[in-house]
Amino acid sequence: MVKYTGDNEEWNKNWQSRSEANYIHWTKDDPVNQIQLAFRNHWELFNTFMSSKLFNKGKRVLEVGAGRGSLSAYFSDAGYDCTLLDLSPDVIEIAKNIYSSNDLKANFVVGDAYDMDFEDNSYDVVFSIGVFEHFEDIVTPIKEQVRILDKGGLFIAYIVPEYQDNVQKKYNWINELLKGYESNLKTDTNSQSKEEVYRSDRWSEKYLPVMKQMGLSGISSCGTYPLPMISHSIEFPFSLMPEKSELALVRHFKEMLSKNTKYDHPWMCEEGYGNSFVVWGYKD
Ligand SMILES: C[S@@+](CC[C@H](N)C(=O)[O-])C[C@H]1O[C@@H](n2cnc3c(N)ncnc32)[C@H](O)[C@@H]1O
């Protein structure tokens, strides 16, 4: 069986081919673009998981498949002892530079989520964002992450599967329209071909029994990111539009979120509606 299709070289090329690889989605100030708004909401959502009585309230945090470490930056800024692990040496170098230019502290490790060189029980939070959907075998990395969690430690996986009918579907016409403008202006700096990596269409129901089997309790899941991604380059949805357009979207999206009062946090939604879903649990 293929362990993961995104091998080291593929991920390295993927990072090298992206002109937006050098900026981080973390900000101390009010978010000024939709991706910063998304990461601010991921952070707030993760804080609701950390407010559980089941969590040991420890400060040792590992991000698996960290990329530039946009979410770890929130943990680091809040005083957590952060480690960023990624298979791609290139992105670990990028992350080091970004952290040092933003005065953020962390440990950086090139490593494989399937076999991590960390002691048992050595972290209080182990999380990943946009990583599990690239794995065919999810059992081994879940087992690895639970192994290194301490008692009362929190496991979080934020997963972006192949979804057909989510919130994005209603808004794709805007992206098509923006793409037309962009190609006309010929200002697209992201037009290089993107390295294709494997993406699964598994929903949370496939993760929950594995998490239980590995010794997690208080296991939960929900849909998340209940907003569309609006971009002239939806293949690279993190490509930013001009500042004023991004600011207008942030204002509009905040308004939309303020009306989503059905859940513990407005970033939560029904699974299948948002762009992604999240699963979490605490080590017994
Ligand atoms: C879609 S990116 C997400 C990056 C980051 N979490 C973020 O939120 O921006 C997936 C990351 O997982 C990393 N990755 C893929 N397979 C991995 C593995 N087996 N072990 C560690 N990292 C891996 C890739 O190099 C890439 O940086």
C-alpha cells in the first residue's frame, strides 16, 4: 500500500512552485485578508478545545506537517513551547526565516509523521492542518501522534478533503469571473503548474473509530470554515487579491460569521457544508 503519495521531493517542489510560500497567515493585528481571518478563527476554535476539563493545560505543542507554521505562530506568540515538524526541508527553512523575522520562537524539525523521533508522552497538544487528507494510511500517523501525547494531551486534526457540494459550490462563479479578469491583466504570478498531491475524500466517520482505538476520549468532530474562498486563482486559493478587495471580503465574512450562532464557535458548521472538518480528542 502507498504510505503517502506526497513524498519529500513532491512536497519540496510543491513549496518551491508557490510564490506565496514566503508569507505567513498569522497576524497580531486585525486580519486584513481572508486567509488571515481563517487562521485567526482556527486559533480561536482550537482554544475552545483547549478550554475542556479533559485537557491537561500543558504548553508543549507539536504541529505535524507544519509548512510555514501559520497556526503554530499563534501558539508561539501566546507563550507555548512549539515544535514545527515537516517532511520538506525547504519549507522548514522558509518557516525558520519567517519566524525569525517576526520574533517568534519555535523548534524546527525535518521529519516524517509516520515515524517521529520524539519520546512517548512528550507533548500536550499535537495538531495538524491540511495534512491527513494527503495520507492513505491514517492509522499509523494517528497512532504516532497519540503515542507522543502526554496524559490529558489534546489531539487535533483539521482536514480538507475532496468535497463536491460544500459552501464553495455556490460561489465558484465569482472565482471564474475573477480568473477572467486576472488572465486579461496578465498579472498572475501563480501560473506555474502546481505539483499534484494525493487528496482523500474521507469524512470524519473514518477517523473517529481509529482515534478511539488509539486511546483518545472526549472524541468529537464538526465541519469548519463555513465561508467560501474567493480568489482569482482558486487552484491556489491562498493567493491574495488586491488589499481593498481582501479587506472588503474580511468585513463581509465577519458579518456572516456573526450570524452563525448555532455552535460553540462561529467557525463551526455542519460537516460537508464548510471547506473542511476537524476531529479532536484527549489522551486517557
Ligand atoms: C497542505 S500543507 C499544510 C501546511 C500547514 N499545515 C498549513 O496549514 O499551512 C501539507 C504539509 O504537510 C507536509 N507533509 C506531507 N507529508 C508529510 C509527512 N509524511 N510527514 C510530515 N509532513 C508531511 C508537507 O510538506 C506540507 O508542508
